[in-house]
Amino acid sequence: MFSKQTYISRRNELKQKVGSGLILLLGNLETGMNYRDNVYPFRQDSSFLYYFGLDVASLHAVIDIDNDREIIFGDELTIDDIVWTGPKEALAEKAGKIGISEVKPLAALEGFLNNAMSRKQEVHYLPPYRSEHTLQLQEWLGYSPAQVSEQVSVKLVRAVVSMRSYKSSEEIAEIEKAVDTSVDMHLEFMQATRPGMTEKEVAAKLQSMAIARGGDIAYPVILTVNGEILHTHARDLPMQEGQMALCDAGAETAMHYCGDLTRTIPMGRQFTTIQKEMYEIVLRAQKAAIEACKPGTLFKDVHALASLKLLEGLQSVGIIKGDPAEALAHDVHTLFFQCGLGHMMGLDVHDMENLGEQYVGYTDDLKKGTAFGWKSLRLGRALEPGFVITVEPGLYLIPTLIDRWKAENKLSQFIDYNRLEQFRDFTGIRIEDNLVITESGNRILGKKLVKETAEVEALRG
């Protein structure tokens, strides 16, 4: 954990922002995979971690602003528990380390909330993303399932977003630990992957590295020779000479801060000529986007810049015709770049995504797009110092999508479908780095991870 004062200061700031009422932050429970006691790896709720720091299952917390109380609700281990787990630090001692002196049994929470509701005290809670939380809120607050969603506290959501969006120096140091481990994972991928190895075989090595550093992976490893499929997790599929392998993998530290990197490599020692040309298109787009990331710049505009660079590159290989800027205005890029350029990153790899992308990545004056391609851009707002983001342009040649556009002769004034047909089995390329926005621009986080074609081929060789 961070220092006691860090958590005290965060909670004090949250109370000031919300102003009145009672804040209820739900911790996560252990969940059985195939029966109750055979559980999935536990992952604490990120906002609970941010304000209370306790990486322990079956805890909830209340900040009673009106009555100046902060309470952890949870149960101490019984002797039956200790038989299976061994003795552990008492919950009251753990709470003391984050500046909480009041601890109550978990069963007392329902009565506490009932009393608050009877006094007409406003109960603020965040959008639940686990079904057990929805059921608990229904039971405790007397809401229907629809009311649980309707009564989410927008004031609390905005307050949390306004704090978690800006990473402190100690958070950035923790994120860099995650990125450094992620760099080592990708170096292993780039150096050790050989034709004949399966995707799962390599992905398993990467996950073991993250675990060995004291944490785990931040999300299931995406490692595939079908890079055009945006989230293809590793399969029991041998990779072959002549293919490209895309790896999107990131580590999570013991404190649950994340890294999120992507590299694409040739399965042989070198890229083919066309693979190298397409890789360079993506790399130029990424470099232009990174250079444009600075305070005051709309990330939506950076996404458009990267998309323009992709179209200019595709024009150079004969797929795009006409004016690339005009093609961009007609969303031609979405045939090749269907997702967003990047997202916030922190305690979640898609930071605070459960709080709502409109609140996290946009503003009251800047609404999230709904058109194909644009609706997948999680971050559009102006960048500010302290933001930690990903920048990850790519080219994804999806045969099903190409066939649909071609059948409609869609935007054929900009697309040479005959030339594109020669690329239908090309698959995909993505290059991704993690940045912190500074007062004057940005800084790429973590140790250097090679991405120039000559550097990649040197490692492969």
C-alpha cells in the first residue's frame, strides 16, 4: 500500500467534492469458478483500492460525510477460517494502516444503510459491474434492478473520475514498474518466439513472468497470428514462418497498477517486403500521434491525425486513392482502423471504464461518437498533465468487413478494391506504448522497447 496519509488525503478530497450524504464503496467478493470454494483469482475493486487500499475480499466501506465517520465493514477470521488459511493480520490492524479506526461486522452494514435511508440521507454509490453487487444494493436499499442503475450517484462518479484521472508521482512510479515488467515480457515474446511454437505456449511464458514479479497480467494476453481480430486471446495454434505475430500484453503490479503494450513481429527473421511497408505505415502513425500528445490537445484530434497518417500510408501502397484528408472526412479509415487510438490507464487497464466512458473520456461539451470506428474511441477529451494513456494505432484487414464494403461499393471513390483484394489475408499490425502527459508534452513510460523495423529484425535474427 501507499502511506496512511495518502488514503486519508484521498478520502478527505472525495468528501469535499461530494459535499454531503453517505458514500458507499463496495469491495469485491471471492467468486467460485465451478463450485463455491474453488475460486477465481481475487481482484479487488479499483476505486475501493484507491480510497481504502485493502486488497482483501468481502469488505465494504462507508464514508458518512454528514456525521464525519469512516467505517470498514468486514469480518475477522474465525478459528475455522484459520485452520485453512493460517493466522492473518486482524482487520482492525489493517484498517489502522489506512487511517480507519472504526470497523464493524459485515452483517451490520444493512442496518446501517437502513438507518441512513430512514433519515432521508442520500446514499452515493458507483455503477455496479458485478451481479452480486446489484443484488446487494437491491436488498440493502430496497431498490428494483432498474432503480439500482437509475440511482447511481453521478456526483460520486464525477468526483472519483476527477481524482483518479490525475496520477500522482507515486502512482506513476508504480505504473512504471508495471510497464517495465511488460517491456520484459515483450522482449521475451520478440526474442523467444519461433515457428512451430503455439500461441498459448508463448503466452504462458509471458504470464509466468508477470506472476514472478509479484503481480499478474493486467488482462488476458492477446497473442495471435490473426492480428486483424482485435481481441484474439492465445490459442493452441502453431505459428508458422511467413506469418506475423501480434502480442498485446501488460503486467499488473502487486498494488494493481497496469501496463499495456503491443508489438508485432515477423515469425521469421525478417519482415517480408509488404509486411515491412505496412509496419512502417503504422509506426509513422504512432510516432506522429505521440508527438501530438500534449496538454490542451483533444485526444479525438490525435486519433484523427493517426488515422490520416494511416490513410496516407495506404495511399502509398495503392489501396487508397484521392485526397487522404477528404477520405478521412468520409471515415474511410474505419475500414482499416476500427477501434480507438488509446485510453486512460492506471488501476484498470481501461481506467475507470466501469464508471462510464462519457464521464472518463469525454466532457459535457464533448460527446462520445456513435458512428462505426468513432464509437470505439474511449478517450476524446483534452489531455492534461498527470493523465496516463496508451497510444496504439493499427491496421486491421478484416476479410468479412472488406467483403461487406466491397459488395456495397462503399466509398469506392477513395478505395481501390481490386488492389485491396491482394491484401485481404494480410491480417493486422498494432504498435502500442504508454505515456504520461507532462506540463510541456509527454514522456513514454518504462524502459525502452524496440519498435523500429531494423531493431525488431535484429532481435529476431
